[in-house]
Amino acid sequence: MKRLTFFLLIAGCTLPPAGSEMLVKLSPTKQKQKIAFLQKKLERAERDQKKAEEEVEFLNEEMKQAELALVRRIVYETEEKLRKFEENPSNRYKFTENEVSNLFLDEREILYRMIQGDPTPASIEAQGVLDQILRMITNLSDEPEVESRARRT
């Protein structure tokens, strides 16, 4: 029993001190150096974090601009097709109410997502494009050529 107690006492004395106990055993000069080192490391990490946040913000805005450009292109191409249909009545396509209500569904979701949150130049542009889409849908649904499902059945 004496040997076991002696062994545990010796083993306990040789363990390195934990975290803050180690700093207490350092000289004041070494402690100051350690603090300065940790301060520089913290400042570098904060700088890197700020850069990463700015990069995320920049990429988010770039993605919004790309999505907005895509939606604008789709709206423009659809408007052009509708103009061609109006110019040539024999090629006129007759929309059903369901088709009109589902027109630009994905694009409207993209624009709605862009509008949510803080106002940015992209969100303001998105609101304008969404208004344009809604006017087009309203005009198409008001046209007499729109066939309702009730009339077809």
C-alpha cells in the first residue's frame, strides 16, 4: 500500500500544469510575450473573419445580379414572343387560366426571395421586374382569348 501511494504521489508531481496554471509559472516577460502573441493572433483572425464576411456579401450580391439578369432575359424573350403572336393573329396562342397563373412561377419566386430582407440595388430592380411580370400576367388574364377551365368542361 505504501508503494502505491508513493507511486501516485510521484506520478502526480510529474504531470504538467494545466492552462492558466502554466501562465502563472511563466515569468512576467514571458507572460507579456504570450499575451502579445495571442492578441496578434486574435487580430489576424478577426481580419480574416471580416474579409470572409465581405466575400460572402460580395458573392451574394453577384448571385442576385446574375439571377436578375436571367429573369430579365426570360421576361424580354417572352414579351417578344407575345408581340409576334399579336402581329400575326393566325399564330395567336390561347392561354388557359392555369397557364397564365403559372407563367413565370419560378422567376417570381426568385424575385420574391431577392426582395425580402434589406433593400439593396438588386432588390429594388427585382421589385421593378416583378411588377413588370405581374402587369404582363394581368394583361394576359384580361384578354378575351383566355379560356377558362369551366368553359372547356
